[in-house]
Amino acid sequence: MVDGRFVRAICLSIVALACGTHPAEIPQPDATSSALPASDKSKSAVSEIDISKIGRIAPKGRVQDKDYNDIEVVDQLIAKGKDSIPFLISKLDDGTTIHHHVIDYWPGDMTVGDVAFVILSDFTTDSTWARATIPGADRDTILGKADPNAPGVERVARFVDKYGRKPIRQKWEEIWLKYKDQIVWDDQQRCFKAK
């Protein structure tokens, strides 16, 4: 097996000779350097996650509950830590239709924004499935208390039909700005929380 550094050195030497430059005059990249700073690498990697490929979400449990869901997209988001939250927030007003079944009984076509909302809601709900772990992230605060007994899928659809997606994104942006420095992943509860 040929070492990549050896191949790079040979290529640079050939280019240098062709250009009339001595190979030692060509700056060599540091072995630990990258085109992107560390913070930009994680943002870039998060942005490459395609949440439209989430697959089917079980009707019971949160998206991150392995007893009910084993979803690669969710695992990828969790692996990115709290950087996944602003990424999901940026998708909340994305009306791109998902052309495969995601959630049972979802009224109409599901969109990327709908999936982002479901993931954010689940990521900020404790393991009892009853309490939000970040103030203001509960569905009543985000969607209002109209139709509190209606299933969640209907509440989201009705809210979007009446007000659009922008107010949901704005509320989540406010939550993020207020709590971003306090948010951590809780391994025991398998959710993000504000400490």
C-alpha cells in the first residue's frame, strides 16, 4: 500500500519541475491542517445530513428511542451534538415535500419542515415523553393551546395551514438564542436539555 504523503510529494515534485520551481519552494500542507477550521467542519458535516431520508418513524416513542426507532439520520444528528439544533431550526420552514411514508396518520404530504419539527420536539422531550427539557420547547408554547387534545400531527398541520411555518422557526430561534450556551445532551434521558 502506498502512503498518501509519498504520492502527494511525487505529484508536487512533478508539478514543480514542470513549472521550473524547486520542490522545496512549494509550501507543504501540515498533516493536521484542513481546508476548514474545526468549527466549520462540524457545521459542514451537519449540513450534509439529509433529513428527508429519515425513513419511517414509529407511532410510539421519540425518534431517538432505540426500542421503537433505529434511524440512521437521527443517529447522525445526535452524533453532531447540539450543532444539530440550529441545523434543524434552519429546516423548520422548508416546505419541500417528502415523497415516502414517514409518520402514520400525517394529514397530507409531509415536508422537511414537518420532520425537523418532530425531531426537535422529540430531542427536547424527556424519557417519560411528557416534559420538555428546554423551557419554551413544548408543543403548547410553540403551537399555542388551540386543540390541545388533538393528536400532535393534526396540531402541527392546522398551525401551518393557519399561520405558516415561519412563526415556528422564529420561536425556535428565540429558544436557541436564549439557551444555546446551556444545552447539553443527557445520555440517561436521551435528549437535549438546558442545564
